Amino acid sequence: MHSNESSGTADDPSPAPAAGTATAVLPEVPDVTAVQPKAEAPDALGAKLEADRVSAWFGDHKVLERVSLTMEPGSVTALIGPSGCGKSTFLRILNRMHELVPSAALAGEVRLDGTDIYAPGQRVTETRRRIGMVFQKPNPFPAMSIDENVTAGLKLTGGRRRRDERQELVERCLTKAGLWREVKDRLSQPGSSLSGGQQQRLCIARSLAVQPDVLLMDEPCSALDPTSTRRIEETIAELRNEVTIVIVTHNMQQAARVSQYCAFFLAEEGSPGSVVEQADTETMFGSPSDPRTSDYIHGRFG
Amino acid sequence: MTNAKPVGTATVDVDTPRAIDPGLPVADRVFRGGARAVGLLVLAIMASIGVFMFSESGIAFDEFGWSFFTEHRWALETNQLGVLSLLVGTVTVAAVAIAIAVPFALTTALFITEYAPLRARRTLIALVDLMAAVPSVVYGLVGLILFQPYLADIARWIHDFFGWIAILDVPGADPDTTNWNNTAHQYTSSAFIAGVAVALMVMPVCAAVMREVFSQAPAGEREAALALGGTRWGVIRSVVLPFGRSGIVGGTMLGLGRALGETIAIALIIVPAFDVKLRILENGTITIASQIILRFGESSPLQLSALMFAGLVLFVFTLIVNTIAAAVVSRSRSGAATEI
Ligand SMILES: Nc1ncnc2c1ncn2[C@@H]1O[C@H](COP(=O)(O)OP(=O)(O)OP(=O)(O)O)[C@@H](O)[C@H]1O
Ligand SMILES: [Mg+2]
């Protein structure tokens, strides 16, 4: 299911039957087959995102070397690796946030359902709408109320909605993000009045409101307590048939719990970061083929 | 251990806060003392200015009493002196200046922080700061000699189309006249033209404050707006402006403070006129500061005292404006960042 070219060391991920590894705790996901299917994966919405030989620079400093990775609809892809190996950079390349850094440059292609998002004529705002992002630090708009936060993306992308439609959208997105019950009586309070975990789920709801095909998450739980983390992991599991999810995490258990596919990034002494190994999560955590992967997963470095 | 209560063995000794020696190091103590002294000195200077002006205006106050505030004339022969027209003129010119300067300052600041490429940004900041460093007499001369002919044309045009609004009317002037040369003087030396000159010197000050605050809008929120598919204008609307509200208020108030006190540029441009009027396009107006500079050299002791009194009014008025501004600014999120 996941194509895997060029980056060398990874084994061909064979669709081996579940070998009872750490991934067994995923909650049941709702059946969405009734909803209009997409070409590649008939049972999942969301889009296929392919990174093809992506390299990245900050000024003269090369931080990513020919990363190729395919993120399939209906699946959660986890990016793991030690600090500074370029996971965030890679993630930001996937929705064109990388180019906001003045000295940043990149090579390669990123294809969203087959179309290169960096091709001339591709509208960057539309690309970013289709590929949403949740940041490490929760960043709701503090001047807006909770429901305004959810619909902020509509205003930003010029989507006008009627009032009742908006209310319905707010409820739907907050429910999907697992926040509705906690905030339904205080929708007009400012977004900054929520706790950190609630703010992060608000940010997820806000991202969902513009109906993205892909959702990128950069260490979404690193500032949160275990309970909030669990809520967000549940949210991710429920969302994965709706949007393609890519998540960066430093927490191996989390990667094992939420993802179906996994890529291990590593930047060795003085060289740019690259993908050392990619495989489905069970293989990755059960029988990694590269000793460095095994060392990292078992906490022997990084 | 006597206890009347049936609660049992309640202890008699109550907790009392113990004394803690803050143990401030010598260096900190010296610095604290120094800082305190300087702070008090500033207050003392402010107070002594107020006291000085108050005592100097005593003669005028004895003479005119509260009618000084309701008298609009400044008649030297009959010594009928009052601050009303001066105050109205001061506010009018400042209002014109702010109305023109703030939109320009706002767009300049937004362009610098949100749109200009990195290298152009530095150049633009330097240019705007340079604009703030030009002496006000230069703006006065530029306004008088360079701009006035064009501004008079613009004033006539405004009069022609918007003359039905009371403040934009110029009684006795015909905007459609064919004999423009005989009519032009009715539009010169007005509050409008003085306001434009003042706007030129106020704009960079406003822009600097606004730019400073806008550039501190949190990067996380900017990225959030962009990642949702927002344009830069979207970022401005949803992040920069809400965050920068205090900067806008602060910059405006700082500009207003300067505009209220501006002296020489206005004195160069206007023709003194002591009737209380809000018609900004009409020839002639007067402000407190320009009246002081125009009259100071040739005044009797009573008139001098009256000028001091007018100065005191301006002093108090500016103080009030700034206090209100500080209150507004400190209540908002970015308030900590602005000093006004
Ligand atoms: N804005 C920037 N300017 C210059 N260099 C940068 C910038 N951002 C990141 N880098 C460099 O790029 C490399 C990769 O950074 P990146 O943030 O992608 O790492 P990461 O894998 O996300 O690390 P972490 O797990 O700590 O978040 C690092 O060496 C870092 O120093
Ligand atoms: Mg990172």
C-alpha cells in the first residue's frame, strides 16, 4: 500500500498479518463507506500525499536529503526521530509553510492527489486550506470566541456561510475534535479561556472546519497532560478515515498507538536529515530492519 | 491550655507571619535607590512646571476668572482675553492632522511589517524614522510654500462637493468661480492646511509605534492563520490588528500629543482668527501654542499672564489626553509593549 522508493535502507513493507504488537489499542473507527468515496481508497476520504525526493535548506545549511514518503488516505503516518533531524521542516514543506522562512529553499516534489503543490499556478492559500496543520503550541486566536475560532478559517478563505450553517459546522467540528461536550455552554467565551489540552482540540476543530484533505500535526501533545493526550489520540483515530493524518511525535508509545505507517528520520553527525527506515508501524516497532531504528525505538540514543 | 470550647484540645498559639529579611544585595539596593530618585525627580519636574505656570497665570485668573474659558476674543486694546477660540482651534488642527496621519501611518506600518520584503523593510524603517527627525519648522515652510497652492485647490474641490457639511463650508467663497486668483486666499492659511503640515510630522511617530507593536504579533497565531489558507490580509485582520489595537491607540495618542503642542509650523501657516468656528477649510484659525509664540515678545504683564494661563490649559489638556490613552493601552493584550 505504501510506495517506498530511493531512501535505501527500508524494507519493502509487506502486508504482514497483525503480529500482536503495540498497535492493538486503536478504538473502533466509524464506518464512512456511505459517504462519497475517493479514487484511491474507496473506504476513506482524504487525499494521498506523496513527497518525492524532498531536500531542504536553510541558507547554505542542508537539513533534509532526498526524503520520499507516501502518506495514504485513511491512514496515520508517524514521523519519528531525534531532535533536529528535520521532521518539522519536512512537515512544513508538506503544506508550504517552509517558504515563509526567508532563507529557506527546497528541492523535489510534493504531490497532493497527483498534483505537485509547488508547481507554478498552484495557489498557495488553496494548498494550505487543503493541507491543514496543528502546531506544537496550541495557538487559538485569543481575540476570538470559541465558536469564532472554529469558523475563523472560513472567514480567512472567504467562505461565507449562513448563520445556522455556521452553528451546525461549529458543533460538527467541535464534536469531531472531542471538545463539544466540554464547551457547548460557553461558546462565546474567548478561546484563550480554555485549558491547554482544550485549546489544542480547539485548534484541531478549527483546522477541520475548512475541510482539509490532509492534517499535519507537529508534536500536538507535547505540551499536554496524559488525559488530554489520550483525548487527542482518540480524536486522531476517529478522524483518520476522513483526512489523511501525518503526525510528528517524540513519544514512541504514541507513534505505536496512533499510526499505521511510520518513518524514522535521522541526521547523522554533520549530514542532513533523511529517512533511515519507513515501514508500517507493526514492522517498525516489531522487527525494525535497521539497527539505528531499533536503538532509537528502544531509547538507546536520541 | 485553658479551653472553654468543647472542640477538644484546641491550641492557643495562633500562626503569626514570621519576619523575612529580603536580603537585597548592595548592588540592587544602590540601583533601587537611584531609580527611585530619578523617578521622583521626573515627578518633581512635572509638578514644578505645573506650579510655575499656575502661579504665573495668577494675574490673568484674578482679572478674568472663569470667563477666561468662555471668552473667544484676544483683543489687545481692550484687554478682553480668553482661551476659547485658541482651544477650539488647537483641537481642530490636531483633529485634522490625526485624521490624515493615522490612516497613512496605519497602512505604512502594515506595509512595513506585513508586505515589504526584508531588505526593503529596513530601508523603509530608516526613511520613516528620518521623517520623524526633520525639524518642524521645515514642515511648516514646506506646507506654506510648497503645498499650500495645491491644498487650496483641494480645499476648493472639497468645498464644492461637500460644502453642505457644516465643517467643510466656506461662507462667502464661490467654489465655481472663474476668477480663482481672487478667491484662492479664502482657502489659504486654514486649519486644514496647518493640519496637513502637522500630519506630516505626526505620521512617522504614529507609524513607528504601530510598526513596533505589529511586529510583535505572535508568530504562532500568524502561522495559524496562514495554515488555514489565509492571505496576508487575512493575517492582518485576524491576528495583527486585534493584537495591535493598543499600538494603534497608543500611536494615535502620541501623535495627538505632538499635534496639540505643535507650534512653529502652525504659526508659519495660519492667519490668526479668533472667532470660534469649526470650518476647517476657511482662512484663519489660531491655536494655543502658536498664539503663545506669536504674542510672547510684545505683551503687557497681564497679556503675558494670560498666555501662561493658556499654556496651563494646554498642559492640563495634554495630560488628560495622555492619561486616557495610557488607560486604554494598558487594558489591552499588547499594552505592555507600548509606551506612551
Ligand atoms: N528557521 C530556521 N532557520 C535556520 N535553521 C533552521 C530553522 N528551523 C530549523 N532549522 C534547522 O533545521 C534542522 C531541522 O530542524 P527541525 O525543526 O526540522 O527539526 P525537528 O526534527 O523538528 O526537531 P525537534 O524534534 O526538536 O522539533 C535543525 O538543524 C535546525 O537547526
Ligand atoms: Mg520539530
